[in-house]
Amino acid sequence: MGCFVVLFALISPRLALFFILLFSDWIAQAFDGGWILPVLGFFLLPWTTLAYVVMWEIGDGVEGFAWFIVIFAFVVDVLSYSRTSRADSGRGYGSYR
């Protein structure tokens, strides 16, 4: 399962989360059966959610160096949003160049 998660994550973190949801119970274990945080994470912070779920499954919870990985994934998510907004700010709506 782990190798497939890595391959799907290279394509898209949301795709990897979708397949984890279909074929395992990692998400339910990582979030104690709750559904609000995984759904919000799927749409808003997919890399962070994926990192948290994988780090939870690899170790016995998220602790120590695993938090560094989760924080790094959060930074990647935030930077992807800032890069998108910066690219869109140069173009106005309806303007063609």
C-alpha cells in the first residue's frame, strides 16, 4: 500500500488521499473516526492531511520528527496558494493581453 500512496501522491495528494480512503482505514485511525477535519484537509490542505495520515500510520501517532514532515507539508500547501494568488493578481478579470 505504501508504494502506491507515494506514486499517487506524485500525481496528486488528493488522489492519494482518495485511494487511502477507499482501500484502508488509515484516515479513520489518524483522525479518530471524525470526518470534519479530513474533509477540510482534503479540500484546503491536501499535502498536510496526507503527511499527517502517513506519519500517523508509520509511527505510533505523530510525534518527534514526524511533526517536522507535517509542518513542511503545511508550508508546501501555503506556498502553493500564495504562488497561485500571485500569478492571478497580475491579470484582471476580463482583460486579454
